[in-house]
Amino acid sequence: MHDLGVQYGAGEVRMRRLSDAAGVLRMKERRSAEKWFEQFEANFPQLFLSVYYGALDEMSNIRQFGMWLLNHGAYEDVDLGRPNDGGILLVVDVHAKVATISFGYLLDVYLTEDDTFKILSKAHPHLLQGNHLKALRMIINMLSAVLRKRSRQANRNPEHFERLAGGNQQGMGEILQRIRSGHEGSEQEVQQEQEVVR
């Protein structure tokens, strides 16, 4: 995270769940996406979902950028009870036609890179065609299905998931809540927070 901070910046990034810097969605499509986000949050009260449509420069690694953005995002339209470590971020580079899904630490035992790869693979043809709304709908549906399945598995065998989780990420939510609420810490506090995030 320190190296990414050097590349992209160490400060917070003010954003919304739907950040369409590339302007790929029409107003009606934005309203549909917002409803899907709200439904996702109703189904998964600890989590939130967001998407960033933009054009990255050639030097950017989209996976690293996605993780950096999720860690530095100060979401204006996400309740503080949903910290960034319970967030899922879809980043779409509309020029390179590539996408990545980054997710917070709370989801480490419920989502895998294999899951996100399969989900993006299914949505990839729609992204290539520029049908971003259809791709987003597919991604939300598939993510929801995976999370419901893992939730049922965790209810049946909680000890297994507790072992997978190991030491929980105590403190991460508090740090990210302070970031999101506009807390301006001292340089020493920022360095301490960066050490925890690493």
C-alpha cells in the first residue's frame, strides 16, 4: 500500500458508489444501477458495492489501482456502518476494455480471486460490446449468488470459516470510518494507519 500511495497518492478519494468518470451510463441507467446497489445492501447489511468507470493511463496496473481506490475511497453515499473493509469495488477501464473486482478484508474468507475471475469472464463479452449496464447487472447477480452460497456454508459450518479468518482485522473498520468521515490526522497518525493497512 505504501508503494501504491507513492504512485496514486496517500490522501482520500471522495467518491460515490457509482463513479462514472468516463460517462458510459445514461441517467436512466444510473438510476437502475443505484437501485441494484440498494438491493445488494439490503441483502448484505454488512457490505456495500461500488463501481468506477474511467480510463487509466498505460502505466497503471488495474488490480493495484482497484485495491488502492477501495482503501482510499471516502464514499459520500455509503453509511458509516459499512466500512471499506466490507466493500466490493468493480473498476472498469473503458479504453483498455479491462475490469477488476477488489474486495475488503471482511470478505477474504467469502470471496476468492477465482470467484471474481469467473464473474468477470461471464461479463466480459458485454463489457467488450460497451453494454456496461448489462455487464454490471450480471456481475451483481453473480456476486450475490456466490455470497449467498458462502453465507449458507458459514451458517452450517461456522468453525471452518472462523479458522479461515484466523485473526480478524480488528481496527481496520475504525481507521477507514475515520477516513470516510473526513478525519484529518497528523502525519504520524497517517503513517500509523498506513502501517496497519499494509
